[in-house]
Amino acid sequence: MCRDFTGRPVIPEVLDPVLGAAFAGPRAGNTHGLHLVALQGPDVARYWAVTLPGSRRSTFRWPGLLRAPVLVLVVVDPQAYVQRYAADDKASTGLGHAPADWPVPYWFVDGGAAVMGMLLAAEAVGLGALFFGQFDHEPAVAAEFGVPDGCRSVGTVALGWPAPGGRNPARSARTGRPGGPGFVHRGSW
Ligand SMILES: Cc1cc2nc3c(=O)[nH]c(=O)nc-3n(C[C@H](O)[C@H](O)[C@H](O)COP(=O)(O)O)c2cc1C
């Protein structure tokens, strides 16, 4: 992940395939329930005005993140999944009534896959990227950018050209990489 950007714009020829990679991921039932809101220029400033008001900027841990020229809201539409699973070929699942019925909310699963597609595509062309949460700003961000009621933001992906040393680890990176013998359970846990 990159939290320090140069601010150099990302031209459409580079950006658009990265956005497109979000839609190359798996989708439960091939549901059309993923939307991206891509922000550049003054719209990026609108985002930070909502989520990081001036009073908090001086103490913000990642000032170079504010130079990211592109922010992408990754938005999923639970209702699209419910409608899709009400169709004849999916009705037997019983998931075609309400989002609350879903034991695993597949819109978030697909949203995560969409994020990963973008992160991999960004890395492949040398862009820096950071996925970060909206936390309790989600309703205000949705209102600012016209995200319809009922849709959920999985989070935000910042994209841009990394500043030297910009791929700076979060404090949480101290926990090391997961995986290995303790996490891959063969045969049984
Ligand atoms: C669900 C999720 C939420 C995250 N939220 C944040 C966040 O709010 N702020 C942040 O700086 N990084 C956030 N991250 C990025 C993680 O810290 C990052 O993936 C992890 O540190 C690995 O980064 P590395 O590839 O640079 O080692 C989030 C990642 C995920 C998958």
C-alpha cells in the first residue's frame, strides 16, 4: 500500500484499465451490483473536506495521501443481489427477499474482489494504491457524491504515482504477513 503520492495526474489511458479491473472479479450470481465513483481534481478535495476537516489535517498521519490524484469509492448495491436471487434460477436459495437474510453478504465479498482487482492492476502499471475505510463518514460521503440510499461503500481506493519511499507500511504491518503453517489447515483445523 502507498500512502504518499506525488500528485502527478493519472491519464485516462492508465486509469481506465485499472477501474475496469474492478469489474473483472467474480460476482455472485453474475449480479450487476458494483459501482465505482471515481473522483479527480476538485472532487478529491470535496472528499477530504467531508472526511478530514481542516482542524484535523495538521495532525493527520499520512499528509502525502492527500496528494493522491484519484480516489475511487467502491460501492455495492445489496438490493441488486436480492433482486438477482429472486430470479427463477436462484429463487431456491431463499435469498431473494431481503439483504438481512444473507448469511454471508456477497455484495461485500464481491466488493473486496473488485478492490483486489484494482490494486493488482494498479501495481502492474507502477501506480501506488491504498484501500482505506470510510468508517463513520460513509453516510456523509454518500450524501456528498449522490450515492443512492441502500447502497453501501466498501471503502475508498486512492490511486496515484508513489512519492519516493511512498510505499510506507502502516503500523499494523508490524504484525507481519499472515499465512504459513499456522494458517493453512490441511485435512482439519
Ligand atoms: C478492509 C481493509 C481496511 C483497511 N483500512 C485501512 C485504513 O482505514 N487506513 C489505512 O491506512 N489502511 C487501511 N488498509 C490497508 C492495510 O493497512 C494494508 O492492506 C496492510 O497494511 C498491508 O499493506 P502492505 O501491502 O503495504 O503491507 C485497509 C485494508 C483492508 C483490507
